[in-house]
Amino acid sequence: SLSLWWLLLFPALLTSPLSRASSASLPRNVLLIIADDAGLEIGALGNSAIHTPHLDRLARKSAVFTEAYTSVSSCSPSRSAILTGLPVHQNGMYGLHHDVHHFNSHDKVHSVSSILMKHNITTGIIGKKHVGPKDVYPFEFAETEENNSINSVGRNITHMKLLVRDFLSSVATPDSPFFLYVAFHDPHRCGHTQPQYGYFCERYGNGEPGMGRIPDWDPVLYKPADVMVPAYLPDTPATREDIAAQYTTISRLDQGVGLVLQELHDAGHADDTLVIFSSDNGIPFPLGKAS
């Protein structure tokens, strides 16, 4: 995972004498943003068919890693590697955490959140967690699928924006740096569990009858004829229709990232926070995720 190596530097970045010496009164914070099943479908990564202005703007101000690899092309194992710095054969999360799978990391594994909390660093998670046990992955502020609807905290970008505001205004303090992990559920598929919302939940919150309305989301629709089909997928009408739905949820993710970064700016932390954006694994297509 491209975020993994940065995570290994978190304790040093936040607590080292060197960082303190450079600005004695200014805490160093980290905002880690993880997409769910995202790939290279971003304008800054060469996709000219998709509209991702917020991610493109972030990329222009950032170091962009174009040849980084996920440790495992599946959700819980990949996230466990991101949060522990250990491959799954060492941290124990061999499979999915939820439901009948019930995989967990080993009890004595140390995650980045548990390490940072021991250094008086405030930790928070908003969105998809999908790892366990809780003792290995503790967060002081936690709004996840464990206490919310996953769509509410992973796709409703207005709700997510407000949760970020709550964390920054009432949990994070001037006396302690913070590590905030914002894990979107977009662009994960949902047609197998909530088909009423479409293949990728692209209809969720779009204002149509029965879909609800996400106030801050301006849905971007794509024509199947306009999408870019990856070379490893068959270029068929069905594939193009699928990708067009995926693009709509990537645009929702993009707008959500813009809202999160605006909250960071409004709270006065735009200049003292390291922002990292990545995905847990590849896109949910053959030769992408889980293959």
C-alpha cells in the first residue's frame, strides 16, 4: 500500500524532537483518507474521462506515487496492513472481518492508532473500519459501520463532513496532535446487497424518489460511450455501463474529499497537517480487486 510507508513514519513525524524544534508550538497532524476499491480512475492519474477536480488539486500540491502496490487485493487484509505496517501473515487478518468470515488481527499486534494514543496523540476514525479486534484498533473518536449505517458514514458526504467538523472542533485539542482516518465507502459496489441504489450505490442520495438526498452532492453522470475501459477488461456495452456507474461514485468521493479538506482548512489545520490519500485495493472488476 502506498500509504503504508508514510504510516511507519507517523510516530516520528508527530513526536520527534526534530519536528518540535522546527516549530515548537505547532503540533503536527495527519489526515489519512482511504477510498474503497478505487484504482487509477482519477484525472491526475491520466484518466481524461472522469471529473475529479478536488483530487486533481490535491495531487498538484502533493508527491504522487504512480507505482505503488497494495499488500493484498481485498478489503480487511489490506486495511490491516495499512494500519499496522505488517503483512497479513504477520498481523493475522487473512480474510474479511465482517459477518461469517470473522477474521481478526492477532491480539498482540500494535496498530498505528494504538501506538499514537500512547504518545498522547488524539485519534479518530470516520467511515469504514472493517478490521478488528477493537483492542488492536482503538480510536478515541469512532463513527464507523459499527455504530452507524455504512452508507451514512461512508457515502453520505454531508454527514461525513459534519463528523469531521465535530472531531476537529470538539475532540482534537491544541495540546495534542491528531491522527484522523477518513475511510470512504465509495466506490465499492453495492448492487449485491442494496440493488435499489444501483451497481455502485450511484443512485444513493441523488434526490430521486426513494433515494434520499445528500445536500452537498452534485451528482455527475457519465455516458457509457465516454468512459475509459482498462486494457484488461473486455470493451463491451455491459462493461461500459458498469464503469459509468463507478465513475459517478468516484465523483461523489472526489466531492467528499473536497469537503473534508475544506473542514481541515476552516479549522485552521491546512498548514500543519500531512494529508495522505490512497485506496485499500484495486477496482472491483476481474483482474482488479481480489484477483
